[in-house]
Amino acid sequence: MIVDQAVYCDGLRHGRPATCADVRALARDRGGTAWVGLHRPSEAEFAEVAEVFGLHELAVRAAVTGHQRAKLQRFGDTWFCVLRPARYHDDLEVVEFGELHVFAGPDFVVTVRHAGMPKVARVRRSLEDRPDLLQRGPVAILHALMDRVVEDYAPVVVGLQTDIDEIEDEVFSGNPDVSRRIYELIRETVAFQRATLPLTGMLERLIADDRIELDERRYLRDVLDHARGVSEQTNAFRQLLQSILDVNLTIETKALSEASVAQNEETKRLAEISIAQNEEVKKISAWAAILFAPTFVGTIYGMNFEHMPELSWKFGYPMAIAMMLATGAVLFAIFRRRTWI
């Protein structure tokens, strides 16, 4: 839908045109600049605007569909610029990205916003308070929009820096969930880099255009300096996060190694205890077997039945004792040979 449409002559808002065609006609009649702002227009809603201002079909399709990367293209006398504004949410500690499409022709500007940021209305009011800037035409509007997007990057940089500082503390404090947060922050930093990195090339192309006035180039160079600073900081963040990730992996690997060593030591200790217990069981079992043989013989001959072999024999008792000792001695020798005793 169309949020606002106006014609600016000598930097001042002129008339109240009812339709997009009236805006275009009034701008041509008065030699002013037409500015039409839309918010998430449908293909049908944007068709009239595209026809009135003669926008290229490829750029129109991109503006309606959205989900475009930051870029600057030229179709005849019209610049087509895609900006990716960003906002940092302190409560959620996440970066939200928007999308703004700008068509800047010789005497018109069409803005298409696909998110709640940036607030184009604020940029419009700011320019309306500075007729000396607004009278410079479409390039001044494009410059103001790009400048606003770059300025809004500053809180995002601060937020990312704060998150990185917190992550550094968590890494050395042994927080088990820090790895996931590092990966999430790397993903946000990469997305932020994709939004900011193309800006330097886009601004350099505008500055190199001979049709842009010298004064306007100075303003664009100022935005370029800020954009380069943001890009350099973002690149530094990405490298720092990679280093933090490597350190965290080293710490986790060391912790796992120490835990594994401790576990091996505990397993070894339990094995030694088990072996010692087995040795004790062997000794007990061996002595129990040795003592069982005499007990068995003694138990039989202790029954005292009347009709038992060797019960009345003169050498019966010595023979029983000898059997007990012999059996015990044989078992002792066997267990000794097997190191059970």
C-alpha cells in the first residue's frame, strides 16, 4: 500500500496530489521531485506505480518479491538500490534485519519497505526540515536513506560487542551451553556482514558517477567512511568469534580428555579390586576344598554302623587319617601349582 506520496519543489512540499499519476504530473510541471513511499505492496498495487514511473520489470519483480541481498543496479536513468537495515533487540539478544528498496530516477524516488525498519517517515520529516538538502533532488533522498541505515548499524555493533564479551566470560567459566550461543552469534554476524559489506561498493559506484554533483559526493563519502568502519568491525567480530570457538573447542577437548583419563583410572581401580577379590575367592575356595576332603572321610567313618568295612580293623583309624592327610596334600599341591594358594 502507498504510505505517503508528495512532490517537493525547491525543497518544500508542494500540493496534495491524490494519485500516483498526479504526483508524477505535478513533479514534471513544477520541475520538482516526486517521492512515493510504499509498505509491502502487492503485485497489483505496485503495478500502477511501476507504470507511472517507468520502472524496469526486473527491479519491479525484485521489489515486490523481496528477500533480496544488498545491491545497487542501474536501469537507464534510474538507480535501483536494495538496503538491509538492522536492529538489535536487547531483551532477546538477537539482530533483526529488514529490507528497503529504493528507485531513484531523474525527478522521482520510490521507496518500498518490507519491514518495520527503517522508519522512512522519519527520514522524510528530517529532510523536510532541511529544504537545502531536499532541493538537491533524488540523490539527496537516496543519500539520506543510506545514511539512516548506516547510522542504525551502530547500536547493532554495540550489541554484538556486548554479546561477544559475555561469551568470552562464559567460555572460561565452563558454561556447557556456550557452544550453541557461539554458533548463533556467528550466524548473526555473518548475516550482518552480508548486509553491510556490499554498501561500500554501492557507495563507491555512486561517488564515481559523473552525473552526481560534487557536494553530494562529499555527503556520500561521509556515509562511505561510516560504512567501511562498520564493515571492518563486523569482519573483526567474525574473526574474533572464530578464535573464541577454537578456544572453546580446545577447552572442551581438554575437559573431555581429563574426564576420560579419570574414567580410565576409575575403571583400572575397579578392575584391580575385582582381581584382588577373585584372588581371595580362589584362596577361600582352595582351602574350603582342602578342608572338605578330611571332613568327608571323617563324616563317613563317624557314622559307627555295625557293618562297615574296616570298622573293626586294627589299622582302620590310621588309614582314615592317612586318607585325610593324603587328600588334603594332593589338593594343596594342585592349588599351589595353579597359584590359587
